Amino acid sequence: MSELSGDKVAVVTGAASGIGLGIAQRLAADGAKVAIFDLNTAAAEEAAAKISATGATSIGIGVDVSDRDQIQAGIDIVHEVFGPVAILVNNAGMEGFRPFLKITPDVWNRLLAVNLTGTFHCCQLLIPDMMDVGWGRIVNISSSSTHSGQPFMTHYVASKTGVVGLTKSLALEFGEHGITVNTIPPGFIDTPMTRRNEAKGRLGGSVESHAERTPVRRPGRPEDIAAACAFLVSDEAGYITGQILGVNGGRNT
Ligand code: NAD
């Protein structure tokens, strides 16, 4: 574990499950006060209670990241309970799987609203906290599908590729304020989302069968993404910004 200096406050979105939960647990274990923002309020509160039971510090708040007012209300609570936010991990996301010709404008808009515009809202509302102290860390969770494209996932891949562009541009605009912005595109991590896709026959085999097609011969775990994230939000990663750190067992090079 790496120690996070100075009692930092972190917001991790979509952290009631899977990768986000792994990141919240890791940052809390490293010493951050972690606010979990998730659509599923009960699961967010439960996750925060479990983290707090380990002696770390966390609160869970129901927030739909596609709703700017809900994000602001969540931030108001974080300010009151913990103080200004230094670390933001935009992880909340929804999957999409549909033939391109069947993607309705409503489906397209909802997916973009959560995966891309949600990231925009959270960055815009929390960067001022970071500018005030001249230090900040943003990590955006994109997707390994941005390396290659993915059939039947046009809306999803477009949203995540937008997150990559947002990351690179923010890094250039806010570097002078001590704020770094990077993206981790996960590749094949064993989470509830991946198991849902497995159950719907979208993976072309079981999660386990994918180990054979993965150079390191195992599926990824939320802890793998959390470890990369913990490094990117540390003091010693201050010269790394605008970068794409693939965590995918070698599936994408
Ligand atoms: P998951 O479904 O297990 O967890 C996603 C969490 O996000 C859930 O707790 C859900 O309630 C929350 N969420 C969904 N919509 C939200 C919203 N509008 N507002 C707030 N919270 C919301 O999924 P996961 O596999 O842990 O995925 C986490 C992130 O990683 C997603 O952005 C996903 O696209 C990305 N990703 C995952 C994989 C993988 O292999 N699992 C691969 C590439 C990218």
C-alpha cells in the first residue's frame, strides 16, 4: 500500500460495485477519506459502511452522475463532512450492447449522458476545489474497447473514446494548477458488469475461458485497476498527466 499524504478527500463515482468499489477500498486503505457516489444509494451506503468498519473513512451518497444537480448536492455533503476534494475518480458507467442500426437516439443519449457527460459534470464541479489548493488528481476510467473498437457497442465505445479526449485536453489545460488528469482503460475485469455480459452470451465464452486468450492467463480483478489508480493519484505521479495507462493483462498492446 502507498500512503496518501495529508488526509486527502477522494470522490469515486460508481463505487458501490466492481472496479469502483475496488478503487474506493484501496484509496481508503491508503489513507484517503472516500466519498462513494453511486446511482444505487443503498449499495453506496453499504460499501461505505464496510470500508468504515475496517477503520478507514468513507461515506456513501446516492448520485446519478448524469444529473448535475445531484452531483452538486453530493459535493455539498462531502464539503460539509470531509472538506474540499483533492482526488476524483470518474468510474461510473453503463454498458451498451446493440446493433448499430437499432441504437435509438434515446439509448444513445442516455449512454453518453452517463459515461461521457457525467465525467464532464464531475470534473467541472470539482476542479475548482483542486485549483484552490494547487494540487489535484483526476483518473477517468475509460475502456480497452477504445483501442480497437467493438461491434455492437458503437455508443459505448464512442462515449469512452470521448472520455479519452476529455482526459488529454483537461491535462493540458490544468497542468499549471498542479492537477494531473489520466485515464485507465480496463480490459476484461471480473466484475458484476462482466458477469452480466457473460450471462447474456456477449463474451463469446465464459469469463474463465478468456484467461486462455489473455497473455497473463487470468481475468483482471478490480484490485488491478485500483493499484494503477492508487499510483496515479499519488504525489510521486505528479509528472504523469494526459496519459492512457492500459490495465488489461496484455490483451491490448
Ligand atoms: P459495475 O456494473 O460492476 O459497476 C458500475 C457501478 O456504476 C454500479 O455500482 C452502478 O450502480 C454505478 N452506476 C451506473 N450508472 C451510474 C450513474 N448514472 N450514476 C452513478 N453511478 C452509476 O461495472 P464495472 O465493470 O465495475 O465497471 C466500472 C467502469 O469500468 C465502467 O465505467 C465501465 O464502463 C468500465 N469498464 C469495465 C470493464 C470491465 O471489464 N469490467 C472494461 C472496460 C471498462
